[in-house]
Amino acid sequence: MEIEEIGVGARLGMRGLKNRGMMEISENPKSGDFVLVISKGIRRRWLMFNVPQGMWRVKCSKEEVSEAMNKFLAEKILA
């Protein structure tokens, strides 16, 4: 596994890769709960919009974030 920090230019340079999914992690400042928005099969439409094949929202505690991410990777994104 390779982990490296990249900038915007490097991210834009990865256009030729097939997008399998996107994951966004947000925190509700009032309750402290985490909200995960997970999308599968992102396709670019009309040169402007990214349209997912499926999208899910998961509300969980900080301790459950890793478990939820692993579950969706295994069952939805990488399946």
C-alpha cells in the first residue's frame, strides 16, 4: 500500500482512472454523530455532473465509522 499526500493538480491528472465510488465523512457538531455519504459508480454526464449508480447515507458514532466504511467497501463498492 502506498499513501502520499497530493495536491489539486495531481488529482486532476487522474482523470483516466475508472471511478468506483466516493466517500464523504462529515460530523454533526450538535450531536457529535458522523454522517457518511457513500456513492457507487460515479459517471460524468454532460461534462458537468457526476451521477452515481447508487448512493447511501450512514449515521453512526465515531467508533462505528471504520466498520461502516469497511462494510460498504466490501458489499457495495468492491463487490
